[in-house]
Amino acid sequence: MWDTLTALAAHPWAYPAFSVVHLIGLGALFGGLLVFELRALGARRELDPGALARLAIPTALAGFALCAVSGAAMFATQPQELWVNPALRVKLALIAVAGLNAAWFHWRGGVRAQDRLGRWQCLLSLGIWVAVIICGRWIAFV
């Protein structure tokens, strides 16, 4: 896979095309999480949390997959320059923390738990993902 991405990265339109795919993935990822976590925080209580989770979580996971593949492809276009960028490293660390937080949230029972810790985890998740988005934008400027 890496050789294919490296070959694609040589094309002059590669980075802009991967960037568009990355943004589409980000929209699905953050949009799905935002809707799910707002419900877990108590918004729109008339919506069934299980049904919402069955829609929002796969959407968020598909968005994450798009982001992971397009992000790896964008990285392949300039690996030496990007790896030394502190914004990229912070972004990757935050993504790891977000993944651990999500795993812990779902291991604890997810939206069914409806406890104070779960609400704090949702707020933390939203904050982490906003920070990931900010770091992603800063990669171009740091």
C-alpha cells in the first residue's frame, strides 16, 4: 500500500485531491461524533440513543478511515518535511488519546451508561477532536 501511495504522491494534483478526501472524512468523523456526543450529553432526549449510535458511530468510523488513508497519502507526498513538524506530531498524539478515550467510553457501556464520567468523556472527546482539527490546519503554517 505504501508504494502505491508514494507513486500517487508524485502526481502534482495528489496532495490537493487527498486534502479534499481528508476534509470529507473529517466532516463525517466530526459530524458523526458531534451528533452522538451531544445526545450523550443530554441534547434531544426524544431521540433513541441506541438508534442514533447505530447511525452516527459507523459514519464517524467511515470518516476516520477516509482521514487515515488520505492522511497517510498526504504524508507520503512529503514525509521528511512533515515528520519534523510539531503540529503533525501533536495531532497524531491527540488522535491516539481520542481513540483511547473512545475505547474506554464504549468499554464502560457507552451512551447507555448515562453517568457523569461518560458526559465528561464526551466533552473531552469533542475538545480533543477540535484540537486535532486545529493542529491539522497548523501543519501548513508551523
